[in-house]
Amino acid sequence: MKSSTVLDDIITDDKLHEECGVFGVYLNDPSRDAASLVYYGLLSLQHRGQESAGIAATKDKAIEYRKGMGLVSDVFTPEILEQIKGSSAVGHVRYSTMGSSTIDNAQPFVSRFKLGSIAVAHNGTLTNANVVRELLEDAGIGFTSSSDSEVIVNLIAKNYKKGLERALTDTIQFIKGSYALAVLTDEVLVGARDPNGIRPLCLGQLDGGWILASESCAIDAIGGKFVRDIEPGEVVIIGKDQVLTFSFSEKTRRAVCSFEYVYFARPDSIIDKVDVYGARIRAGEILGRESAVAADLVIGVPDSGIPAAIGYGRATKTPYGLGIVKSKYVGRTFISPNQIQREKAVSVKHNVIASEVKDKRVVIIDDSIVRGTTSRRLVAILKGAGAKEVHIRVCSPPVRCPCYFGIDTPHRKDLISNGNSVSELCRSLGADSLAFISVEGLLEALDGQGGYCLGCFTGEYPIPVPGEAGDGC
């Protein structure tokens, strides 16, 4: 039985969807079980993908795997985990950005061939996946899915006779786009990050072992110690009693996805030395500095808007309150609803504490506005609960352009900020005022140093992408 409903997909369809999460564990003691640790790591990364989950583990010099549709806790029972015990393992949670939502596209992908077996878990999107797929198919290599991640596992398998390190190097230099990889063989665990570092990946240490994870919060969850981020263009090979590292590319422009800090990552994670919670607090403070408005109360849209609301309140001396309650028990489904259903269903996800907002001028802080459905409904229910004024403040710049690197962005025509001015948006949403943080303000909230992908805001992408000139949308 699936723990899902139509309603949550209706609501979350108004946000940029999570990407994917990867997690890997290598234990030096062959009698210990890594698969159960990966299970708990994936639970901590569940926010990055809820469509499918999978774990592959080494067992008797072979790789066993299980994967299925749904949440981690739905896919993996104690009985299934018992079947894939092994001293090293990789896991994956998925939200589809390339390929449809079916079991065929669930990860990790496993390839068995005469020289051994490999399993690949991939977060990101390859911009040249179709070209590489055609070349591999012309060479007689078959595919069982529409996922670009299967391109990676087939490339590694094709080059494996050259040795693992050379196979990895050849594969990584051939693919283009964004990727954080966790690769498992019957002997080693490998991590790799794209040359621009668009997608996050970090290294952790356990007593007698090592961890690879999309976010540091997952390392904390299994009692590990965060060591460092995997650098852009770096490969880490973890084997018995040793960790080898090398760079597979010349130094390129660092371009970490800025939306990791705005929305995707958990607030208790650290990505590329930047504390996610602290970045959201600073974004709220800067938003208050840039676009303060006289108000009696500031509230945040749960969950990622709350730290920014706290920061805004500090900067503007506006009292912070709860205001909006989010239901945490609405499941997920894969049905694509229409706009009418979206607009009717938002109140299931969010409800207002009327006594907190009645007769007050309210500032509501959100992480982003995509289609505008949620914002419009929140303004309506706040005013319906007695708020005198509702002012929207957004701690990301307007989302005007698609993402090509692992975020499932609506079509350009469905992005409400594309082609509409801020004043037009404000009228459309029914708010008394509307303001977004500036691009400069967002960069200041991160670390002030630059080195972030801002493509969905500016249309300027760190690498060439199909159908884009690369100089704005």
C-alpha cells in the first residue's frame, strides 16, 4: 500500500522539486553491515526525493540490490535489508529530473559483467546524455531505462577493462552537466563531483569506515563525523585502510547550486563550508534591509521560509510569530493535477492561526515563488483570517528561467516571474506589497565570494546547455 495522496503532489508542484540524494558507506570490517547504515542515511536525505529509493551492497564479491517506488521506509523492510547485507553499500532517493517516474528509472543502477559488478547512484543531470546514449547504443550496449544515470554506469562498464581509475576518468571526462556520484564495486567505494561542483557531495568518517553523502546532515544521522566537501572535479576512491583522491579536470569556475541554500538542503547541513541555516537567516536579514515595510508581525512559510522570517524580524525589529501551520502528514503521489486542483488543495497543506494574525499587518516570508498558486492562496487565507494587510517578501530572486542541472523546473511559460513585473505579480497574488531579495543580496547571504549557479534567476549558466545561448533568458 502506498502512503500517498493526490493532494501533496498538487501542492508541491508549485515549488521547484527536490533533486536526488546519494549516500554510501564503506566499512573496513567485512563482518559489519553497511546497508542498514545507508538506510538511515537515506531517511535523512528523504527531502531530496520521494519517488523511489534503492540500496546496493557488496556481498560475497558480488553486488546485491533492491529498489522500489515510494519512500525509504515503504521500500525497505527489515526482511529486505537482511537480504542485502554487505560491508559496503550505496543508496539513492529520487525525484525524476531526466526520465519518467517508473521503477525502471529507480537507482542505483547495477551492471554485472565479466570483470566484476558496479553500482552507480547519481544526483544531477547530464546535458549530453542523448548524444552519449546514441554512441553507446551504436556500440551494441542496451538500456533498460530512460534515465541519464544509466549512461554513466554503462560508460564505466564499457571502459572497465582499462582499470577502475582509468574507466572513471574516461567516463567523467566524456559526460557533461551536473553530477555527484557514489560508485560501488566489489572492492571500493568511489565519489566524484562535476568540475563546477553544481551538485553537493561530502565525505564523512565512521569508526572503522567512511561515508559519502549529498548532505552533511545524513553523516550526522548515523553517528559519523563530517570531514570535508568533495571538491569540484575531484574523485575519491575509498578502499581497505586507504582513501585515494585525484582531480580529473583543470580548475574550472565553481558554480554551486544556489537553490541548495534557499530551499533544497536541510537547515542542519553544511555545504561547501556554508551553514545552510545561517545562510537563510542572513537572507532574511538582507531582505529586511532591502525591502522593509511597516508591519505588526512577520511569519515564515514552513519550513524553509522560517529561518528567513526570523532574520527579517531581527533586521526590521518586527515581532516574529508562527502564523501558519503546515501539515506534515500528507503523503506523495505521482499524478499530475490541473491548476484548479492545485488552487483548491493548498489549504490542506497550510492553515492559519487566526488569533495570531487578526487585525495585524503581516509580512509573510517564502523561499521562492514559482507558479504563484501557493502564494495567492496564502494571501487569501491570511486575509480571510482577519489580517489587515499582507506583504510578501521572498528570499530568492524571481525564478525566470529553467534549470538544466538537476532541478525539475516548470516550463518557462509556467514560471510566473517570467514576463511579469513585480507590481503585476503583486496584483495577481492579491498582496499589499511584494519584494524579492536581489541577486547581490542572495550572494551576500551565502558568503559574499560568488561561485554559485544563478541560472534559474539570471539565465546565465556555468556551462553551455541545449537550447540556451548562455547569456540570459
